[in-house]
Amino acid sequence: MSDLHARMAARVGDLTAVVVARCAAEAPFYGALPRATLQGEVARSIAAVHALLLRALRDGGGGPMGPGDLTRLIEWSARRAEERVPLEAVIAAYLIGAEVWWQTLTEVAEPGELAGAGGKLLACLHAALPAVVLAHQNAQEDLHSEDKRVRRALLGALLAGRPYEELAGVARVAVVGEYEVVAFAFESDPPSRLVQSSLDAFTGIPVLMDHVARIALLPGRSDVPGLVARLEKDVGQPVRAAAARSSVPAAISSAAQEAGRVLDLVRRLGRPPGCYRLDDVLLEHQLARPGDGLVRLAAKLDPLEEHPYLLETLRVFVERGLNRRQTALELCVHRNTLDYRLQRVSALTGLDLAVPAQARLIQAALVARDLAGPADHRGATGWQGSAGAAESG
């Protein structure tokens, strides 16, 4: 096929220009490239593939491509992946090039040459495309791994309050403005990829998240309760989350610490799934500060240890805002029974729920009890009040 090789070689310059023009017109990625890039790097890559096709025409025997040819294709494909060229754009360019090459063959080939030349073209595509796809995918996986590593390092720097600017540049992430720093707690460990996909889909951008520490940065004033509701649906389980706002990147570290403390508090208190901020547990947060005061406050309710139904009654009464009717309805007891139980609580603890200051003390004691744990683990010996006479019924 030496004569056909010469005829096709004479057309290579025009062929390359046609392929470049069609790629720009038909493949969105190439259409967005600067003209200089199209006529430079893109045209050189297409001309190199044409050179391989010409060699296949010239060498009548053997396979369509030698090991050296495939090596070059693999190298080019890896380079395209490193340059962030989408695989679909690469495949589109190969198919456009093959179509243009075939059309030119039909114009210059003799009838007896066309079948053999077409077979060479198909054989080249058969050898090239699997190698190109595999090389591109392998390079993309390496890039994704490196991207993830850099993004993890960037998030770690932001959460620790370390310099982050250089990492942000490498990760191509603009770290500006406000963030919602959100800590998550799941009942069981959902797949990290599922959590990440849910966050990305809700915000519309790739979210920085540490899937070990379960903490994420959401841009701007994100709808965190809405995100938690969406995440619960996506992972199929209840989610507790604590959020703290950071007005500037330098405040992300302190916001993360606040979110972590709030989430820990919510879990210790057994609060239901949902989204919490410091203002939602402000009293509890203050009571949670370590010291003898917390233990002494929790010990106010130690006299109720032997009367669990009284403790349950008190808890429901406090949770219902000291509303006797709602408390009686929830406990399914008569109002007189409720009044009797509350009187017993007052008698055993020495605190009168009818006195506002003492009622507030009882509310705080319930929180302290949840935070401090059972009486036998609090070291509260000597502080328990008298249990009084055993209650019947």
C-alpha cells in the first residue's frame, strides 16, 4: 500500500485541520478551549495519531500497531487525563478522527485498496481504544487519589488552625467567606461515598469532609437542618448533627471545637436526631463543665433512685414545660395520681415544684444527672437525701 500511503500522507495536514475543527464544533470540551490550544497541543496530538495510521498503511504485514505505538498512545492518554481532559472528549476525538480518515480514504484509494485500508483502520481502533480508555482511567484514579489527599490535608489545616493557603491552591479550592462547620453522628457507619454524594448533591459543590472525624465544611449560610433531613433519607438512618458558624476561615478551628462539644453533649443527653447549635443546649453546656458543682447538683435527685416511676414522672413533667394536663395524658394517669407523685418528689428531694426557683433547680438537676451518670458512679456519697418511707402503689 505504498502508493496509498503517499496519497494519504499528502493529505495529513488538511485532515488534521478538519478533525480539529470538527472536535471544536461537536465536542463541548474542545469547543471551550482557546484557539491557540486547539491549533497547538490538540493539533499536534491529532497529527501524531495520523502518523500511526500512516505507518499502518505503509507496513503491510504484522499487526496494525507495534508495542512502541501503543506505548505512545498510553503516554498521550495519561497526559490528557492529567490535564483534566474528560474521557468522553478523548473518545469523541478518536471517533471523529476515524470518520474523517475513512472519508478521505474513500476519496483517494483505488477500489482494490479500500477494503484493506478500511480493515487497517478498524484494527487500529480495536487496538488503540481499549488501551486509551484503560490508561485514562488509571491516570484519573491516581489524580482522584491525589486530589482526595490534598483536600484532606487542606481540611486538616483549616480544622487545626494551620496555614492553608498553599494547600487550597493545589486543591483548587477557594477558601473564602462564611462556613457552617458541621459534626455528624450516625447510628451505624454508612458508606463514606454515600455520605459524600449526599452532601455534594445538596450543596451543589464538592464538600470538604473528614469521614473519620465525621466533620464537614458547608459554604455560606447553608440550610443545615435541610441537609440533615436529606442525609437521613439518603443513608436510611437517623442522624444527629451539631453546627457552628465560622465568619472567616481563621475561625473554622474554633467553630469545629464548638460543634464537637455540642454533638458530644447531645449524645450524652440522649437528645433525638436532628440538628443542634450551642444555643439549643446552652444551659446544658454550662452545666457540663467539670467540677464538684455538677455532681452535687445531680445528687439532688438521688432520693428518687429507688422510685424509678417517680423519676420518669418528673422527667416527663419537665419535658412538658411543667404542664400537668399534658404530663398526665402522656403518662396515661389521672391528674390526682400525677399530683400525688409530684408531691412525693417534693417530699423526697426537699424541693417544691410549686416554687419557681426550686423548679428550675430540679430541671437543672435532671440535666446534671444525665451528664454525671448513675449515682454509684458519681462519687456522691454523703450527699444523698433520705429516701423516706416506701411508697405504696
